[in-house]
Amino acid sequence: MKYNFNAIEAKWQKYWADNQTFKAINGSDKPKYYVLDMFPYPSGAGLHVGHPLGYIASDIYARYKRHQGFNVLHPQGYDSFGLPAEQYAIQTGQHPAITTAENIKTYRRQLDQIGFSFDWSREVRTSDPSYYKWTQWIFIQLFESWFNIDTDKAEDISELEKVFASEGNAKVNAVCDENIEPFSADDWNAFDSKKQQEILLQYRLTYLAETEVNWCPALGTVLANDEIVNGVSERGGHPVIRKKMTQWSMRISAYAERLLQGLDTIDWTDSLKESQRNWIGKSVGASVSFKVIASGTKQSHKIDVFTTRPDTIFGVSFMTLAPEHELVSKITTPEQKEEVEAYIIASSKRSERDRMADVKTISGVFTGAYAEHPFTKEPIPVWIGDYVLAGYGTGAVMSVPCGDQRDYDFAKYFNIPIPNIFDGIDISEEAFSDKEKTVIGNSDFLNGMNYKKATKRAIYELEQIGQGEGKTNYRLRDAVFSRQRYWGEPFPVYYDAHGMPQMIDEKFLPLELPEVDKYLPTETGEPPLGNAKKWHWLQYGDKAEIVSKDEFENSSPLGRLGGALELNTMPGWAGSSQYFNRYMDPNNGDAIFSKEAIDYWQQVDLYIGGSEHATGHLLYSRFWQKFMFDKGYVNHDEFAKKLINQGMILGTSAFVYREESTNNYLSLGLIEGKKVQPIHVKVKYVNASDELDIEGLKSDTEFGEDYTDAKFILENGVYKVGRDVEKMSKSKFNVVNPDDIVLDYGADSLRLYEMFLGPLEQYKPWNTAGITGVHNFLKKLWKLYHQGENGTFYVSSSPTSEELGEALKTLHKTIKKVQEDIENFSFNTSVSTFMIAANELTAQKCTSKEILEPLLVLISPYAPHIAEELWSQLANSGSISTAPFPEFDASHLVESSKNYPISFNGKMRFTMELPLDLSKDDIEKAVLAHEKTQEQLAGRTPKKVIVVPGKIVNIVG
RNA sequence: GCUCAAGUGGCGGAAUUGGUAGACGCGCUGGAUUCAAAAUCCAGUUCUUUCGGGAGUGUGGGUUCGAUUCCCACCUUGAGUACCA
């Protein structure tokens, strides 16, 4: 019997599906283990060989854990809301639900044929109403909560209302909107309901606010910061502008410190933690308040700044406001008015991108106003300049030119004095910003102090005069949660007669997406949901329905609740921020998950996915998890204990070279000195030796150039292509479809090869030619269990003790190495180990069951189909997937002698075989007596001989 | 600019605590088999060499009996981030 991989793989995939082999049970005597993949967005293009890399790694780990006796949860699902399906709907009119369902079908087929051990009974789809019911539910929970700084957690908004009613808001210490007016209990109780709701909205964890957002006109929607790359949209590369809009926001900033601290408690990669730390952007310093010196009839103002260097406060020689700063118009003197206004207009025309690209040009204008130094009382000129950003800190800085290079450049350019407050430092060329070496001088009470002491003292003195305090600032902004799209979760929100947002009662969820005629914004510029004919909430008591505007207006107002439903939908990250918990109890209709389920599965033990989600999904999910923890729904405030980022598999593109203005294509070796244009060709027409299949290329009508009349100039009878490593993409003709690989070599070969390519975390190129190596290994493995011309199954159960000895050594060496490799996620080296084992056992002509049976369990996580097949041929019943992992026995690896490397001054020159029980002195004697030692020494006497028993001998001299 | 990761044969990569650099595989070379090809099997494959040997892990230094591994400086590549006060 030949190794017929296609038949074997189909057989076992069917077996697993029929027997629900990988169904995880909630609650078991076995210890639990939760292995999670980042679920895919089902795109229309299907999977290419790069996509399954992380899934194969996590599948190996999940299968390994089952062999170790764990109850393993290894689910999969689809992040199925998103832009591409909607764009397709706009173009073709096809409902995104249909496109999505088709794409999911393709994905499922492709995933199934790779042999993953997913528990498909737990599949989730974020676009399914039974799933997004719970995304809407979490939104309501967030709406009904506020963040109490005193307890450092989220609490019920009803508690806050009680506090307001009994003592007002003076003592409330909350993360909330800025500039909330103080009110007493009496004030609160006198407010009407609308006013009360407006105030509460300023405290809620999800709130409605007019915010400056990233608007992408081409996509017709708002984008989050992490959806913008280099100033253009991540999807499609369209320009993005700033625009003020009323939007739902998430108060993630409330969790900034906990999100930062939590990083120390989880086993995630350092680079990923570092990205999150940078994104959160904590800086410790002080806020300082400067009084603006009143001129003429103008009323007094103050400028608040944030600084990380309060120790340099005596070095302030001017202040700079962002051009958009609200005080600019109020403090500018009549003489400067014209110039200032011209500057504001000029800088508003510069896009965010221009401003970023052009950091060298110094520009700014004096406002004519002066502020008063809090200590010296000297007047300080107030400037505006676009190097100060309105969106960070307070949008104003105290400029210390001697200590900050940007302030220094600005001062030099505009001839502003640069007082030196550093002892013994020359600042004639550039600013001095080294905190560690700072000794403050020329600064009254700070003289002679280092950075740390001076900072502390400066903050103390500022507090004494009531003009400042220690402050920590975070770069992390609240997350805009509204999108002007169709294909996303509808908000469970309607607007009442006062225009105030109201949550739909939980019992009516899910609020399903309405049907629309077209998926574009309405003519009046409303989001696509504005096209829905029926999108008004109408509720009397326990009865509710969605009706048209007219039906709502004509309904009886008596006991009526309702109004226009929210037209925005939720962003892409909404559905992915709690999916890992939903998998624990995915079919629960009464709760997002049961208490029993979360108590049993706890949290994700291993999460594998791409690093591109570092500041998006992985940050938002941690935020929601912390919120769910505060509310007592989950018992860990981090959702994933360990996280690994798999690297990307790149394509190996192939090029032909057309000689300029001809139809001649030159082989790679002939292009030197010629003017040629490299052109991508499909990689499937290139063999392992980089030779082009010219006939194949010419007969291909599907893509690319027309080669029918092309002349290919050969070298040594063949056409050699050029090669380059690039991202896999259709336009580069370097995409490799796993379907083709599975058909030609089998899923087990694909799995082994993806692992064999290199370390999991690394970026590495795919080259289909190399797969023959692992495929040959599988054939060799098959042959170990089969004999003769026809390959009849043969495994002996009574081997001679001699052949077993060597084979046992091979087996146990392999057990040890493979176990270590899996636990270190070093899957590439275990594939090598399997190859070595198969080579050795073949050389040993090993046929014994005692060796070959445990070997299958070792290989089973990597190549599960062939392992199942041979396992069943060995007359085992059932699946190999829960067979216990073989125990390593060190006694089989004990050696009596060692082939010692003999080095001279650290360079290995020869080896000699010596017994391991020899003493140090005896080893030295034996080595020095060796003829090659004398040859190396050439008459010299060794100065020193280093003997490390069992390792090495080094002779110095 | 800052932060992080990484530089090893023609290629992907291995060397877990400092101890025989290049495992394993691809490709290449030669051979067997074949009418021929595919497939399979065997031998070789870092460079250099006067065939004794010598050099060698991005570059330059250091620590050590001994460094791909530890330390310092620099160069290159990739990723993230950026007028963040």
C-alpha cells in the first residue's frame, strides 16, 4: 500500500467530524487548557499559505496538550463584519450577509482540509444577531457605568445618581468630561430629567460627544487612529481629514494606568508590550498655571500647561500656544490681530500630514500678550506656533529654550532670549536635555539641585502658591466608537423626544440590522442606516416593534417609549473585544456566558496571532476585559495569559526581464549591461532551480502580459528567472494557495513545511520547491511501517534486544527534544528532529512496535492524518488524539564514552574517544600522549590544560 | 529622532546554561537504476589550500583557557512610533 495522502486525509477528517473528536466539554476531571487563534476576517480572496501559519502552531500545541491529558478548548470563528463586504455591496447591490456567508464557506472548506482540531460546535460569527446581541449588551453595560478614581474601577451609574441626589458632585472623583460645572444636591434635584441625563452622559464609560475625528471622505466614515497608516486610511489608502462630529466614544482613558500596569502581569512579547506602552504614552510631570497679564479692558485669563520638566521653570522665556487654542483669540492684542489670524488660517490649511512631514520649518507669531512667571513675576511673551499640538496635553507649553531643542530652535529663529539655568553647561550651540546630568543654577530656591530634587521642590512651591501640581499625562485618547457604515453592529439606542439617547431594554436584544435599498450614505449625508424605511423604536410596556417614522409619529403618545434609532454602527473592534469569553459558552441565549463556564475556563492560556493588532484589538480587548472584571462578570482582569505573535510568510516573486523596446525576454544571467524591465510572472511556472516553464507561461490567459509573441533568450538551454522576497499579493503573482499544496503534497506536508520554514515569530519567505523535503520525510516514515515492493504493512512485536537498544536511544532522544521544542514553541526544530529519527530508524532497519507506536504520538500533533492512519493500522481503536504522550526515560541515553573535541587555544583540531568515567588527570595524560597533540605543539610545552569532563579539552600554549 | 527586533554557506535555517559553527531541508555536483524521463537510492557540497593545513557567524574593540552566545562602539536591514512639551 502506497502513502495515499489524499485518501488518508479525507478519511480522518471525516472521522473527526463524525465523532466530534475535538469537542470540548465545559467541566471535566482533566485540567483545562484554552488555546486561541485570532479569528479571521473572511475575505473574498480566501486563504493563502501565509494565513494558516499561526493556526498550525496553535493546533500543534492544542493537540500536544490533549496528549498530555488536558481538556483543551480550541475554538474558531469569524470576525465577519467589515468594510470589504460592504464595499462589494455598494458596487454590486449584493447584501453583505450573502457575500459573507459565501466567503465563510470557502474559509471553512480551506481550514477543514488542513486538519485543524477546532471545536466547530462553538463557532461564532460577529455578524450573527445571536452573537452581536451580546456586543450590544456590553455597550449597554458600559453606558450604565462610570469610573470611580477613588476605587480605581467602574461602578454603576445608579450609585452616582444617588451621590448626586444626596451631596452633589463636589466630592465625586471620576474620569469624566472636562469642565463639568459643580452642583449641589439641591441643584441636582431641581434639574429637569433632560439636564440630569446630560450631566450623567458626561460621566458614562460610553458617551456621546462632539469630537474632532478622523474623517475619510472616500470611505464616508470615521476612522480610529490605529486605522490610519502614514496619514491615509489603512484600507484603500484614502486621505483622511480632521472634522468635528457627534460620536459615541469609549472612555478607555479611564483605564490608562491599569492597562499599563497590567502589562507586567502577562506573558506577552516585549515588543508588543512596548508598543502598548508607547501608545498609552504615560508622562509624569506637573501642570502649571500662568496668569496672563491684563492689558487695557481685557479680562484676566490663565494659561495651563503640562510639563515633564518643572525643575526648569526658571528657564522659561516665552510660552507657545497651539494655533487652535481657545485663548488665542481672547488674548491677542489689536496690533497683532491681523498677523495672528493670518497665521491661524495658514496653519489650518496645512494638513496633518504636511505638518508631520515638515518638522524642520520653524513658524510662529507673537500674540502681543504677556504671561506672568509664577515665581519671578517677570512678563513672559506668549506666542503661537504649530509645533505645539492642540490635541496633546493642554495645547500650550511653557517654553524653556535652554532645555528643549524645539524651544531652542524657535527662540533662536525669533531672537527670543535663552537664559541658561544649568550649572557648568554650554548652551551656545544646542539645548541641554540630559536629565541625569542636570544641576540647576540661576533658579532661586532650586539652585544646586539635581533633576529629581528640583522637580519635587518646584512642584511643592507651585502648590504653595496655588499655581500648579504634580500631574501625570497620557497620550491614550478616548476611542471613537461610531462608524458611518452599514455592515456593523447597530447601537441598541434610540433618541427620545428631547434628543437624549436611551438604551433599549436588554430583553429586546438583539436589535437587528434593518434592510436598506442602498448601502451608501443618504442624500442628506446621513449614514447608510438612514436609508432604512423602518428605523424607529416604538414600545409600549413589554411590547416593542421597529416602525417607520410616520408610523411612530402617528402612534399614541400615551405610555409610549421610543424614537429614531441610532444611525451609526459599531466599529470593527467591537465584535472582537469579548469573543474569547463567548467561546466558553457560545450558544447561551440568556447570558453572554454562564458563571459556570467562565469559572471553569477562566482565561485564555495561549493566544496566537499577528502583531498588527498591538494597539487595536489587543488594547481594546484588555480594556473591555478590565471593565467586565470590575463588574464581576469575569475573574481575571487580563484575558490572555500568554501571547505569541506569529511572523508573516512572504512570497518569493519571480521576474522575467524584457529588453527595452523589444519583445525579447533575457534570462537572468544575460541582463548585465542591458536595459531591461523586470516583470512579475506567476510563481507556479518556476521550478526549484529557478527555471521558467515558457510553454506554461505562454498558454496562461488569466493574468499579466501577453507572451504569445515573446522571444525568450535562454542561457545553457534554460530561462532563469530573477527572484525577490515580497509580501504575498495577487498583483505580484506570488500568492500560493494552500488548496494546490494540499492536493499535490497533502495537508500533513503543508503543516510540516509551514513549521519547518523557520521560527514561528519570524518573517520568512515561502518557496514551494522546498516542500519536497518534508514530503519525502512522510514517505520515509510511511515506509518504516511497510515492507516490500507493494508496501505491505509490517511491524514486529518481538524485536531482538540489540536492535531495540539503538532504536530506543533514537526514540527517547526524539521524545526529549520534541517535548522541549513544543514547550518552547520551537516547532521548526522538532520537524528536523523527526527527520533525523526517521533517518536513523531506517538505517537501523527498525520494525518494532515498541518504537514505532510511541513515535506516532510524537508526530501526531504535527502530521495528524498519517499518525491516525498508522495508529489504526497498528490495530488501535479510536483516535490517536488522546493517546498519552510518551514518557522520556533518560536511562536509554546513558553513554559510556565521549568523543572529546581537543582544542588548542580555543580552536578545535581533532577529536578522540575517551571513557566518560576517566578522571581529569587521566584525560589530560591521555590527550597529551596523543601523537596529534605533539604535532600541534611542535615541541612547545603547554602552559595550561583545561579539562571539562564530558565536554571539552583545551590546551593553551 | 526615539523604541524594539534581527544580521551565520547559493537559499530557509540549527547550535536551550559560553565548550566540536553550519544540524535538518532545499538547491547544486557526481554516481546507481532507466530505452528515456519522473521517482528512488548512494556519495559530496562554508571559503581557501602547495592537501600538511589555514581562515571563518555584519564591522572594530573588550572580557575569557575558550565567544554565533556576554560587554562597548559602529554599520546594515526590518517593524512600530513621532514636533508628546
